Amino acid sequence: AGPAGAVTNENGQVLITQTAVNAGSITPGDTPGFPVTISQPGSYRLASNLAVTTSANGIEVRANDVSIDMGGFTLAGSGVGRNGIAIFNRTLRVTNGNVRGFTNDGIRSIAPYLTVDNMIISSNGRVGIYADRGPIGGRNDVAYASFSANKVTYNGSSGIICGDVCRVENSMVASNSGTGISFNGVDGFAL
């Protein structure tokens, strides 16, 4: 369960709408407007499209063990938002939606255990999905990323950049300005 002001559905998912973003308090420490700050583990679901109209990240994940179901909705950077979804802690799963129009990256992770499934990530200024090593570096702080059934297109740099131990499968990565898929470390695997 989320904080007292958060709305949850019958499955216990905290619902995120444009109205909720404007009000703030989706989780403790979340201020009105963007970024949406997810500071508690749990399951979150978009219940409307979200439009970022300032130079901020769309969603910042600052808790471990978070799942975001985009619910078929779009997180749009409107050509001014910085990163669509930025993760700073361990274990994020993002599914079923669209991230587009951010000046930097669509999804940017500096933490291990990122999973992205059934997403369309397009028209971002830099990388579609960037799964970097953790801030400490070394074999214990690698990306451990898994991407499946995604469409990553028309981004200003590479489609997908991945640190060590990454898997990309059943995905279309095309028409990006740079490399389609770049494995920066070891153990990259594309099917």
C-alpha cells in the first residue's frame, strides 16, 4: 500500500495519473509536478498519459523492488523532459507502454536488475534504454538487464546501451541515429 493520499486499484497497485502527479504525494517525499518520485517498493500503474512539460525527469525510482505497469499509456517528454524513467536503486520492472520525446534517455538505469518488456521507446534525444553499471563499478555492480518484446526506434543516439550481463530478445531496435544495441561489458546476448 502507498501513502495515505495515494489511490490504489483492486490489485494493490498505486495508480499514477496526471492529476495525481500535479498534486504530489504519490509516495513520501514526492512533491507536486515532475519528477514523480517513487520512494517505496511496490507495484505502480499508470492510469492516464503523463506529459512532462518542464526540464525534469518523468519518473525517478529511488526505492528497491519496484514494478511499473504503464497500462498501455504514454510517458511523454514533450521535447523538454530530461529522462523518461530514471532508476537509482535495485530492481525495476517496466512493462506495457510508451516512453517518448525526452531530451536525454527514455529509460536510464545506474543500478542492477532492470527488466523492460513490451514497451515502445522512441524519439528520445539520446539513448532509448541505457542500463549502465552501478556507481561503484566492477563485477558486483553490473546491469543484469533483460529486455523483451520492445520496439526501440528513432532515438538520437543508440537504441540500447547495456553494461555487463544483459539479454535482449524478440525486440525491434531500428532507425536510431547510433548503434542499435551496444554491449559495453561482457556477457551481452541478443536473440
